[in-house]
Amino acid sequence: MLRPYSASPSTSPRFRLIGEAPSMRALREQILRIADSEAAVAIVGESGSGKELAARDLHAHSRRHSHPFIAVNCGAIPEALMESEFFGHRRGAFTGAHEERSGFFQAAHGGTLFLDEVAELPPSMQVKLLRALQERSVRKLGGQREEMVDVRIVSATNRDLSDAVRRGEFRQDLYYRLQVIELRLPTLRDRRQDIPLLCTAILNRLAGDHQPKLSAAAMARLCAHDFPGNVRELENILERALALVPDQMIEAEDLQFEPALRLNSVHSSAVLPVHADVALPLSLPAHLCVVERALLRRALRQARFQRAQAAQLLGISLRQLRYRMQRLAIHEYD
């Protein structure tokens, strides 16, 4: 039986998952109830619904909060590198292994290992992951001894894992290891009353004290939209609107529900439409930062956060991409 969470409001960290809809209140209560359990947690939800935020909230409210939270996108790691990335390698284990390196499990020791897009793990890696979870130990590639690891596993997927098990694409024994407790995230269309609150939070994060306001018509249009991309889609819509009207009222016609940025090849051009009747920004550098940030984040998402591929989509080097991400404070979990 799970014990109630007893942290006082003054010491309890703030939730990253915001919303006052009953489904969101219930979700936060569930996170508090299971935070200190050592059982594996599977977070289920549509793309863009905030699965990594839920995982971070779970970690922040647990006894492990002072230890690392390591997030891994399982769909972004080449299969040939997976064992090394997860478990580490010894020097000389393979060509290019010039020094010993720890993996995700060792990095998360004492804390939480978040496996996003876990359904994308290839069968060979599913076997190795299952063994690591059963034995609570890992062996570096090229190593001779087992290392004990103490991690809590939180996984996430927007696919139906039970269906993947039935199709033979995902191991049943691993499925049961990961699916001890399930956290199901509501879609944004099922909690439309939270859209105004989310808009305020997103605009505040993107524009700070100088954020423009949403007109009543713009808010009504947002609340009527189904948001197949959930909160991530809402954020993209507002970010595009900010790029067009950074210092004035955002009207309904400023909201673009179809992607305005096209990143289809190395040679593609991404252009933000500019209308003659749109007021000039008060600060050109600030305006350009908003536009650049929107382009970089879209490229990263389209490339499934594989930075080399995102850099290629943008026609810049990987080093330039890293520099721009650091300068604009862009993180993969944004």
C-alpha cells in the first residue's frame, strides 16, 4: 500500500504540470501518492501532452529528488550505440573508444532514469534492458564485472504497448516490468478550461513582462481548437504569433494553426510571413531571437531531438546548433 505524501506546502516543489481541470488535479494527486514508491511507472499520453514534465514532477516530489534525473529518447539513439549509451564502455571496447565512459544507468544512480519513446527500443536492446532491471546491475561494454545500480525507471510512450506486445514487437516480460503503475495524461481538448492558464504561462516564459495580450476573439479561437498536438502545439502557435506581433495585442487572425515553418531538406528555406500592416517590433534583436528560437525548436522536434539531423535541416553545423541552443537557453525537454 502506498503511503500518503506528507511534505508541507512550504517545502514541496512546484509542479511543472499546470492546470485546474479535474483531470489535472487528479493527475497531480496521483503523482504525490506514488512519488516515493520504488515501482516502475509508465506514463501514457498523446504526443505533446507533457509526459516528460510528468516524469520530472514525479522525480521532484520523490525521495530521489536530490539525485540525478536522466532523460533518454530511446528513438533517437542508433541501435549500434545503444548498449554503450545505456551501460557505458571500457577503453578500447570498440573503434573510437579512447577512454572509459559511464552510461545512462550509472549517470542516474540514486535517481530516476526516464525512458521516453520506450516502444522504439529494438528487440536486442529490450533483452539487455530487461536483464539490467532484473539484476539491478549493468556491465560496461568490454568490461568484466557487474556494477550495481540504484535507479527508478519511468517510461513513456504515445503508442499502445499492449498492442505492440500482441504484434510481437515488444517483449511481454519487459512490458510487465515497466507497466507496474500507469500515469495517463489527459489531452488538451479534454481540459479546454486550462487553455487560458496555459496561454498565460507560455507567454510569460517566452516574452516575460513584455508579453502581448490575447484578444477575446483569439482566446475563443484557441479554446475551440482540438489541438491534436496538445500543449506543444499550443506553444508553437503562440510562439509564431509572438514572432509576428511581439509588442501588441494578439488577434484571432494572428493565430496560425497550420505549421508556418517548412523544414523538409537541407536546402529548404523557413520563412515567417510578414504582413504590411503588422507593427514593427520595438526591439529587432529580441524579435530575431524569438524567430530563431522558433526555428531551432521546430527543427529539433522534427529531427526527434537528434541534433546532427536538426543542424542539417537548418543548414548549419552541429557546433553552430549547440552554440545557438546554449545562447537561447533551448533544452531538449522544453
